[in-house]
Amino acid sequence: MAIIITDECINCGACEPECPNTAIYEGGVEWTWAGGTALTAIELEDGSSMDAKTPVEPVSEEFYYIVPDKCTECTGFHEEPQCAAVCPVDCCVPDPDHEEDNETLLAKKAWLHAE
């Protein structure tokens, strides 16, 4: 399961530097697959591919957000999601739309970091 930042976020930014996958971004800021990962190209669902450095539209314009496909809940890095551990308002919570087991999260980590 990925983590999501709820609309209770106060935009303090405490979570962003804690993410080992660089999956957390400030609201309104574009993100890339390459940021914080070893990825150089991404295969899209339609079979085409894109450069991992290509900017992608922000998930949220208003507050910090987590890119679910880059979130591993810190599995393989830490014992708990670090964003949730440092959040002063407890707005980093499990994302029910992106449930993944430990094996899947470890595989995602390996993919992101070319392990």
C-alpha cells in the first residue's frame, strides 16, 4: 500500500526530505520518475515509453503529495514510513486505492533503484 497525504496537510515540508524514493513533492511542483531513483526510461501502459527525466504533472496543486507508483512505504529502507513518522499533523496515511503487500513493495524498491 502506498501512503497518501490528506488535505489536512499544513505544507510544512517535513516529509519531503525523508522519502528514500523521492516520491514526495510540494503541491504544484512537477515530478519525474528519475528523481531519487535509478530509472532512465519508463514503459507506459499503452506500450510506449518515456524518458524518466520528463516532467509529469503534479498530483496536487494545493498541498504536498506522494506519487503512489514511487512509494514503497519505506520498505527495505526503514521499519515504518518516514513521512508518517515526521508528520506533525498525522496526514500521511495508508492509501486504500494503492494496497500492496510487502513482497510487491520490495519488488518496487528493487525496480526503482536497479537492484
